Amino acid sequence: MPNMVDYEKTYREFRHQVPEYFNFARDTFDVWAQDPNKLAMLWVDDFGNERRFTFKQFSELSKQTANFFNSLGVKQGDRILVILPRLPEWWVIYLAAIRAGIIFIPGTTQLTSKDIKYRVETAETVMVITDEDNAAKVEEIKGELPVLKHLVIVGKREGWLSLNEEIAKFSPEYEAANTKSDDPAIIFFTSGTTGYPKMAVHTHASYPIGHYITGKYWLDLTPDDLHWNMSDTGWAKAAWSSFFGPWICGAAIFVHHSVGKFDAKKTLELLAKYPITTFCGPPTAYRVFVLEDLKKYKFPHLRHCVAAGEPLNPEVIKVWKEATGLTIRDGYGQTETCVLVANFPCFEVKPGSMGKPAPGYYVSIIDDEGNELPPGKEGNIAIKVKPERPVGLFKEYWKNPDKTAEVFRGDWYLTGDRAIKDEDGYFWFVGRADDVILAAGYRIGPFEVESALVEHPAVAEAAVVASPDEIRGEIVKAFVVLAPGYSPSEELVKELQEHVKKVTAPYKYPREIEFIDALPKTVSGKIRRVELREREWAKKLGKKK
């Protein structure tokens, strides 16, 4: 039986309790650590190595690490940038930073030297912790960053402090900083589908406590679960489903550290081999899974699957269900929030729908003047922030009051996404506000067209954008990555166009289709439609849109 059995009742009655002071490491994690044998992590790599960590081990390692940070003069309120792959040290550092009141900034290993410089300068970061594969990027720009005082490495390198050697010198006793609920704890650089990344600040209580909903109700976790979230450590999704969500519920996390590119077969083999009970993958991974022969795999322990990052196409949900018996339950949220809308385990999924609002949030569809819209009308996805600000919502874009003011309008926080709510209260994603196509007076959301394309066996992935047109203003253009065994041709273009006309309203079909090897994506795996759109407008008109 799922943790949530009656959605309407839970949504109506649920209230978060937020104390005046809260420190996740002390007040949640260390409570689970009282059981010395309780598993917190099962870690594996590509070479057959396995490591197990208990809550108690992580608690002690994080206390040693907090002592090490303080010995360098890194103190409460200071910022540290952590660029690490899925190594256990990433979790130790995260816990240690929270414990010490140091502001943790995760960064993906795909960051360039320029990206790192931007983050260190804008966040005034005093320390960078990374691995040997990424250290050279930091060394390249270190001389231009007087604010950056300390270089720490997982491994060994000249001119760097070795994290594991250093923390071994310190005591596993540490009194956690008595952090106020509203003190900043984490800064996420938004994935930047448009423009430069912004610094979204989350606080010590609101964000971890907000993820109680993520862990308990959407991921449906219990203390007996082993949860695998595929997210890169640099993305906020790692905080959702590899850190706060599972550990609030006392669940153990499964971590696969891989040095190569994403390997669908390897991932499915691990899912079959280990006693993983719950799984969270990005839509891009599921889209590749369903191209495999899923009948070859058995997942005897798996009971619950979710996806997040961008909407999952109905066809993918259907194929996965036929092969595994499990429904992928989409969840929607942002770097700035916890889970906002989701398909919770206690109600029926309408394939392609985002689901219903998460307990603790009043989510609605509003027009540009802030008025709530009736079912069936497309509008802006917004969260009510007055009279009471919801738990889990970010505090502000740090050092950027103009951007903060842009997204808070009247009683609402605007997500920048557009959707429709149906008569049953389910939300249906249309697209980023900037992604909606205006063709001959019609408004066309890219997601519906992409979903139709992905239903065709020739299509592995698709991205749909506006392309300028003299007569219609804009037309629908699709960029398509073909599935193995298919080749580009004029015949296939026509076939895909006819297919879309049958699956969705005929006026939505892509009047142009371009076949490409790979879609441009953010470091967190979201399709960068903006890049495709700007390329298209520059090519045709010599200007950006």
C-alpha cells in the first residue's frame, strides 16, 4: 500500500511543521544514524567495486569534514563549490556543509573553466572541491579569482589539499551549527535554458522539510527501500532524490559511478542485479530504455518508477508498462522548488499528464494578469505565495532582485511554464512560455508534437521549435534523432508528417523536419529548444528569437 492512499484527503489536510531552528544533518540524518547498522548507501562502479555506508559512518565522516573546513577558516555563511561525479565524498561534503552552516553549491562535472569562473566570481566562493579529472579546469582560472582561497581534491595533486588525507586528522565529534530555518543553506545555479544561470537560494528548513513530500508521497519511500536516482550530482534533482527525499524517509540510496557515457544496457543490468525497489530516471533515459529488448530483463525487487526533468511522452510510458508492469509516474518541479505537481501512486495516471498538485502547494493556471483560469484554458503555471509562502520554495535569486521580482507577481510565483488543467484537476504541460509556437493564429505547444513524433518507431528523440515563415508568421519545425536502423529520407519526412496529423490536430504537424545526430541539452539533460530556435531564426532571418 502506498504512503498516500487518499490524494484529496492528504492534499486538503497536510501541513508542514517548520521550527525556528533546523539543521538537516543534526535533526534528521543523525536520528537515523542512532541505529549503527542502518544502510545509507550502496555504491557501485563500472569495475565491479562495491562499497556500503551506514548512516552512522556518514554522520561521523561528515563531522570530521566539518572540523576540517573550520580548521581552514571556512565558516558558517561561506560558500563552497563542489564539482564531483557520483563519489561517496560528494554526500559526505554535502552533509558536512549543512552541519557547519556552510553554503553548498553543487556543480556538474561538465562545467568548463569559464563556467567555474562565473560561479566562483558571482557566488564569491572561498573553496572549490573537485576530483583529478576536473582540477585542471580550476587551475586554469585560479589566478583570476582572488576570492578563491582553498583547493581541495578527492585524490592527490600538487598544490591541492587531499580531502581524505585531511579529514582523517580530525575528530568525529562536532556540534552542528544552530542554523535558523531561514538561513541560506544551498545555492543552485539554474540550468540556464535561456540566458546566464541564476543563483537560486534555498534555506536550512524550507528545502529539506519540503522534500518530505518528494520522498514520502511521490517517491513513496520507506526505511526498507533501496532507491536509485540517476541524476548527475550537479543538478538539483540530486538533492530531491539522492539526498533529502530518501534520507528524510530513512531509505538507502543506490549509486552507480560511471566514467563513460550513459549505457542503457548497463543500467538495465544493474536494475535487474541489485535489490533496487524504487527508481527515478530522466525522460531521456526511459526513451532509450524502450528501444532495448526489455523482455530480456527481470526486475524482481522494483515496485515504483518515476521520471522528472521534462515531461515524459505517453508512448514511452506505455512501452515500459507493457514490459515491466510498472507505470512511470511523472513529477514536475524546478530548481527553485520541491515537487510541485506529480502522478502520486494512489491515483490513476493519465498518460502524458503532469499529474496533480503536491500537498503543501496551491498550484494553478493563471493568465498574464494573475487571474485563475477555468479548466481547459492554457495559461501560466503558478504557485500561490500569499497569504502564506509555501515550504520548499526558494528564498530568492541571490544578488538579483530584478529577476526575483520578475517571477513573484502579486499573490503568485510564476514558474515560466505553461499548461492546461482539465476538469479532473490533472495538469497538462504545454511548454516553456518562450517555447510556445504562434502559427497562423494558432498556439501550439512543442511537447504535444514531440510526443506524437516519439510514438513513431523511427524516432528516438524529437525537439520542436518555431521557425519563421512569411505567410504564417511561424511554422512548426521538428528536429529528430532517429532510432537505430532508420535513415533520413524525404519519404520518412512525409511519413512522420502524416503520422503527426493522425495522432494530434492536423494543424500542429511539423511543416519542416530536420534529422540530427543529437539534440542540444543543458548539463541536467533538458532539451535546449532555445538553442535550436535561435539557430533556426539566425539561419532564416539573420536574427535571434
